[in-house]
Amino acid sequence: MIPRAGSKLPFCIGVYQDQRLYAPDVQCGRAAVLVLGGALRSPELAAVRDALADHAPAFAALDTDLLVLGSFSAGPAAWQSAAGPPVVLCNDAFFAECGLAPREDAIVVIDRSWRVLDSWRTCGHEAVALAAAALHSANAVPRERARDCRLPAPLLSIPHVFDAGLCAALIDHFEAGATFDSGMTAAANDGVACERLDYKKKRRTDCLLTPADSVHAQVLEALYARCAPEIKRAFQCDVEYNDRILVARYDETGGYFKRHRDNMNEAVAFRQFAVSVNLNTAAYDGGQLIFPEFNDHRYAPEAGGGIVFSTSLLHEALPVTRGRRYVLLTFLHDSAAEQRRLAYKRTRMRQLMDDVTGERK
């Protein structure tokens, strides 16, 4: 199985023909089209390499590198005969970790963070068509012009958390499932957490995703495969647990969630990272996330892309002005936070038992 969109390529160390080192830390910061060539001897590989070389100026204009990654076991002859994009030789283990058989070739498009955007096997595909598809994918890599950034919001924007099929399945789950008006966790007069509806603050419809639902396992697999490593890399936190998972819909009739934080009540203080994955971005207007403590930027990942941020950040979901915005929402936390959650639950259970005992007396 070749690397899937949204996954990270495995770590590899290689050398160029002139003995320069190649490693992810060298590549990160620039998108790339990588031909995973293994033995570097298949006729399909040579044709693909030549077809990519024909588009070299277009890839250069996109700041996208072209590289052929082959195996050390290919030997010096394959190295010397390599034409077109530069050749880097790597250990055999890298290709095995990519899911490639010893003599199997593939093309992989990666973004500046070593994340896979698209991938194809070379066998059974026409070289010119593959090169054109790789160029189209490289052209779609999210980019921003370099600028001085004085007030950045400390969040992660992660593309390809879910694929198109899972996005569609989650929307179908919402439409076929039991939905309810979304409330907010608040404190009653006695300090006990409760759910309240406040349409001046929030207007959204939710559908709970449970372990009994067919797509639940897929969602968890994608969240922990795509989001957890990024949280570890950026914030040095090992998230292992999740709070409830919702598929939500914001409608143009008034879908919004005004400024709030996600951990301000004792019942939800264990939450560490909020995850918001858009499911149908192109089908609506508005609905962006903003973080007013930092800047006025509006965040709207493409369908399947997610925003991950600390639950202590003030944020807002702007009103949807056209169509319906579907989004998956959950929270991730580490083992220490899970212990805090369980401690609160035990305390709350004791309070309930005391209330019942007091009533019986």
C-alpha cells in the first residue's frame, strides 16, 4: 500500500550523487514531488522521470522540488544512469515503511511539512498523465506569501485529516441521525455543571458520534494518525484520549458560536486541545474561525482539513451566510488530563450520592 494522503512519509536518510546529505529536515519548508524508485530500473520509472523533467520549469515556479529516491541496493550503475530530477539513494527500510514492494515504484507529492498530499503507483499508468497529475497536485499545495508576522495565533492547520469519502459519510451520518440543539456547558447556582441553550451566544445543531456508529473507528484512526503527531511535534504533548465526538451543522439561518473558551468550567477543565475538521468547505460562505486575542485572520481549512488549538484560546465561529457548514468537533487530552477528568467524575458521583442519601433521610 503506497503512502496515503494526510500521512507523513517515514523518516529517511539518503545521499545525493555528489555525496550531499538528504533528510526530512533538509526538505521541510519546500513542497516536493518524490519518485520512489526502489531499484531504479523499471521502464515505467524512466518514462515518469522524463515526463516530470518536461515540467521542471513549472515545478520550479511553484517552489516544488523534483527528486528520485532510490535504494542503495540499486548500485552505482543505476545512480550514474539517472537522468532528469536529482537522484537520492536511501536505505531499503524506507521503501518498506512506505509500503512499497522491492521492485514497486510510486510518485508522492508532499507539502512543506513532509505530509503526503497525493500518491500514485507508476505501474499501469501513463507517464505523461502521472506527471500532469503531480503538477496539478503541486499547484494545489496551500501557500501564503512570506510576510512579517507580529501577532501569530498558536494553532495548527492540518490538511487531509479526513478524505473525501469519510467527510461524505459523516455528513450522511448527521442527516440520518438523531440531532439536537447545541447547548453550552455552564454552572448552575449550586456550582454544578449543566447544559444550557443560549441562542444569543450559540446556534448550532449537533449529532453525537458513538462507538456503535460505523464511521467512529475511522474517525478515531484518522484523528490519532493525523493530529496526535502534530500536537506532539508542536506542543510536546502526548494526546491519548478524546472527549465526545460531534458532527455539527451551522445553517445560514443563523449558525454561529460567539467568543468563548472550551475549558472554563470545572466539568470540562480537563480538555487540552480542540479539534475542528471542516467537512464541506466549498459548499457554504462564512463560518470561519477567528482568534481575536491574536489577530483578525479568518481560518477556513479545505474540506477534510482541521484546525487544532489549545482549549484556553478565545475563539469564535463566524456566522454562516450561505449554505450549511458541516464540521466534526472533538477534544483531545493526555493521560494526566484524563486523571483529572476521572477525579472530577468521582467527586460528582459522591455529590449525587450524598444528595440522594440526604433526601432519603
